[in-house]
Amino acid sequence: MGNFQNIFKRLRSSSGLTQAEMAEKLGISRSTIGMYETGAREPDFETLEKIADFFNVDIDYLLGRTDKTTLLPESVNHYYLNDETREIAQEVFENPELRSLFHVARDIDPEELRAHIEFMKKLKAREKRTDDEGC
């Protein structure tokens, strides 16, 4: 199945998920995840679709048929408000070093997380004031 085992493992790892967590999310056993990652087993089409949907990639990308993936249309039209934001998010998703930013809250100290949340609230409030003032 091409390079599936390496692509799948990279996606799972860069998402900060253990094999057990991935198995739970997909509704399959941890040992099956391990076999996918070693190439001892390949997913059936239904499972391949679940994996693609979970990581928001197309099946050709998972199979190694292309090195570029596209966001699924429903997530593009519903999650991101503009194309530039979508493109930046895609860049972060494709860069393992940047992608870790999405998962930083998993291990962050609670006080630091609260500080980040307060910072974001202040930015949002400042943005609203600027909009209200017409600047």
C-alpha cells in the first residue's frame, strides 16, 4: 500500500497521539495500529476512510500516491473564514515543527494555559474595540 505505514505513523505521532489513543478514536485495537505502522497489516477501505477523515487528508495522500494533501471541502467551508487562514493552517499542519503548536496545551502548566487564554481574550477585546471605533 505504498508508503501508508510511514505516513500513518507520522500523522499519528505529529498529532501527539499514542497508538492506544489512536485506536480508541478509530474504534480498533492498539495492536492493529501497531501492525499498520509496521506494515504487517493494511486497513480495509472503510478504516482507510476513517483515518483520512480523522486527519483531514485525502486517501491518495495516505497511500503515498501524492505528497500534497488538500483539506476536505466541508472543513474549508465551515471552519476557516478565509482562504489565507486556511492556507496558513495547512502550512502549520504539513510542518511537524509548527504542528506541535496545536498540541502545546496538552502538557502546559495550568497557570501558563490560563495566561494564554487571557492574552487571547485581550486580543479579541482589542479587536472588537477597534472595529467599534471604525479604525
